[in-house]
Amino acid sequence: MPFDVLLLPGDGIGGEVMGQAEAVIAFLNRTGLTDIRTEADLAGGTAYDRHGHPLGDATLARAQACGTVLFGAVGGEQWDHVPYHLRPEIGFMRLRKEMDLFANLRPAVCPPALAGASSLKPELVDGLDLMIVRELTGGVYFGEPKEIVTQENGRRRAVDTQVYDEDEIERIAYVAFRLAGERQGRLASVEKSNVMKSGLLWRQVVSRMQHDLYPQVELVHLLADNCAMQLVRRPKQFDVILADNLFGDMLSDVAAMAAGSLGMLPSASLGAPDAQGRLAALYEPVHGSAPDIAGKGIANPIAMIASLGMLLRHSMARHDLADALDRAIAAALATGTRTADVAGAGTPVGTTAMGAAIIAAL
Ligand code: NAI
Ligand code: MG
């Protein structure tokens, strides 16, 4: 039975990098390794121009029926003037929300060939391979009350509320424990249990799950500020890092800088499995639509192709192919084939040539 994937290339370089992910899918299908069936739809500014909404009802219905989305990037200056809720980035958030994608996976990897491109010293990041698991639908970004109120003395007070239910902590911790079990078996759980009740509950729930369900996973608890420092000081100490929405947002950006170019970083957002055991999932590069280089054919397709790798791993359980794709990316880079963002003093190649080199290595 074919595995269905909805492609939403979006705006700017989205279509250019998606083209290379499609070339990898075509190669995998042609060789009989996969039977992935794709359909494509508009999203973001291009969808707004056509239908008046960055994510139309029909597209949302298609995404929900299919369950697996490979997404490029949306946004661009030409849509900055449209009403706020119809702006590509805002309108598009509807998809993540409607699919209830509560687990955001952001790997930070640094193949040896690219250690020089990191913001950190090469020896600190050479061979880096860590995964941040961020809770995506709860915590202080969504907690109620959330308001700015004018007090009796006329001064205003802003309120955000951090709320976590035990169920919410359990389901995200479950994702992190399972991943750690598939990787090096080490999990660092991050909170501020010294000053936050939600952090205390977080620590208790994660400890109990380790004791009851995952005794084989080595668990450490870290305060979030210490984790930020450790990520810069010695990032290779980590395997999987589990964090709430707020801390995970910040820590994943710190880890991204350790890994080097934005053009290299994939991500996955996962929901709960349906009755058939199929995960609702959206895979996308971390970068945006890069209007400054759009249309030039020079964007780095690796973040997009590595996002397809995450799809093979997490939605299709094809760890063999995901590993092979990771190795092909590292091998292509090692031969010196690189796009401008990571070429350093070397001669850069374009988007298509980078994709072709990865397929050849595969
Ligand atoms: P950006 O990620 O698009 O670009 C930042 C810088 O990184 C630019 O100099 C760009 O050329 C470079 N870059 C990004 N991806 C690259 C790649 N694959 N290869 C080579 N260089 C790459 O972020 P920016 O400029 O802040 O935002 C541009 C637009 O994208 C905005 O409209 C923004 O709202 C949107 N955006 C969309 C996201 C999404 O769709 N998930 C995420 C982030 C931004
Ligand atoms: Mg962020």
C-alpha cells in the first residue's frame, strides 16, 4: 500500500528545496525502496494570492485526511501588509494547531565536514548529534489567563500563565523516552523545578516514568539555565533533551547555532497516533522562505531533504533509509559539494547540484 504524503512547498525558496526532496522521493520509489505517493497543494502567500487564505479549508482537510505533511516555508515581504490573521506565517499556524502536533523534534547535528561552519569551536561540535524534544501545544504560550489588565491605579499588568497537566507532560515525555531508547539511551529533562510548580510536576512525572517504564534509559534532570550553558560549553554530552514549550524554544535555537547553517536543520512536529497507529506529523526545515536568495537556485536543500529523512524515520519507521540518507548527506558534503551558505572558501554549487550529489551518494 502506498504511503501518502501531502507536499506543501509554500513560498520563496520553499519550492526550490522541495524540488530536491521530491527528487529523493522519486529516486527511492524508482529503486523500489519505498512506495511514497505524493500530492501537492498551495500554502502561505501563494495560497493567499490564489484563494484569499494562507491555509484554505480544502487544504486543511487534505492534510488531516493524509496525516503526513512535508512542508517547505512560507512568508515574504509582499504579504506583510495583509491582515494579521491572513499573513502566511500566522495563518499557517492553524495547521499545526488543528493537527494537534504536540511534540517538536529538532535535531542538531554537525557532520565533521562542517565543524568549521559552527559558531562554536570545531572540536566542540565535530560529530555533534543531539535531539531536542520540545512540548509544542501547552505551557506559558497558551495558558489562561493571558491578558493585559488595567488596575485601579491606572497602571497595566500583563499576565501569562504557565500550565501543564500531568497528561501533557506524560505524552511528550513518552516521545522523548522512546527516542532516547532508539538512540544512545540518555535523556536530559529540563525545567526550573527550583522556582516553578510546573517544573516540579514535570520532574516528578518524568522521574516516575523512568522508574516504571524506561529503567534502561539514563535520566538526568537539569535546570534550564544550566542546560543553556552546557549546550554552549560541551554540546556533545547530550543525546536527547526534553523541555517544555518555552525552554525548548530557546534551547533549540541555542543548539541550532552549535550546528552551523540554518540551511542544514530539519524538524518534525508529531501528534498522537490514530486508530491505525499512524502518527499525525509535519516535517519542515527550520529556516524560512529566505526572500533574499529566492529564485536564484542557490538555497541549501539539506534541511528539506533531512526533513524527509525524519519522515522516513518517524512516520514510516524506515530507520534503514533514514540512516542511509543521513550518511549520503554527510558523504556529499565530505566531497566538498556545498551550497554557498556552507561553502566557506570553496566554490559553491546550486540547489539542484547539491540534491543530485546526495542522490548519487545514496
Ligand atoms: P529565513 O530563515 O528565511 O532566512 C534567514 C537567513 O538564512 C537568510 O539570509 C537566508 O538567505 C538564509 N537561509 C535560510 N534558509 C537557507 C537555505 N536553505 N540555504 C541557504 N541560506 C538560507 O528567515 P527570515 O529572513 O527571518 O524570514 C524570511 C521569511 O520567512 C519571513 O517572511 C518569515 O516570516 C518567514 N519564516 C517562515 C518560517 C516557516 O515557514 N516555518 C520560519 C521562519 C521564517
Ligand atoms: Mg524559536
